Amino acid sequence: MAALFGVPDLLVTLFVTAIIVGFAAFMTGQALANTWRPAWQMLPYGLMLGFADRFLVWGLFGGDGLSVSGYVIDTAYLIAVGFAAYRLTRARRMVTQYPWLYERAGPFGWRDRR
């Protein structure tokens, strides 16, 4: 990837993928969980966020926008962030909305209250 203004590739990846688009993936996962949608819907949204990430890397920093390996790696990261946000939010919603039925079992889960 040819970096614009001498910015190293790792900083571009951290800034665009991990921070900017990663935040969008986190918010997407939260939105899916808050609206009680199924978790599989994170997959198409993650694929679209991967395209947006590649476009931002290409448009802002002159990176290789058609890098298949970059797309696959970045998209896998974004989908993982989205699924993590989905589970965090769903666990929080289950124990706060149904406190007589469930209790917290770690950050990503809940269990029956006995």
C-alpha cells in the first residue's frame, strides 16, 4: 500500500479499520441487538462495512482499494467486532429487561435465575 504523506501502513490500518470503521461495526452490532434482530444479519452489514473500509483506505490514504487479502482480513475483524457488540448488548438487555428470569454469566452471556 502506498501511503500518502508518509503515513505507515500500520497506522492507516489502525486508524481507519480499528478505530473509524471498527466503531461503526460496534454500533451496528448494538443496533441489531437492541432491535432484537438475529445475529446472522451482522454478516451482510459486515461485508458492506468491509467495502467502506477499503474505500476509505483508498480514498484518504492512497492505499490499495482492490486488495482481496486486505478486504478479507479487515472484514473478518469488523464482523468479529460486530458480533462481540451484539452479544454484549444482548446479554445486557436480557438481564435488565428480564431480571426475574436471568442473571449475568460473564460479559457475553446470561443464565437462568434459580
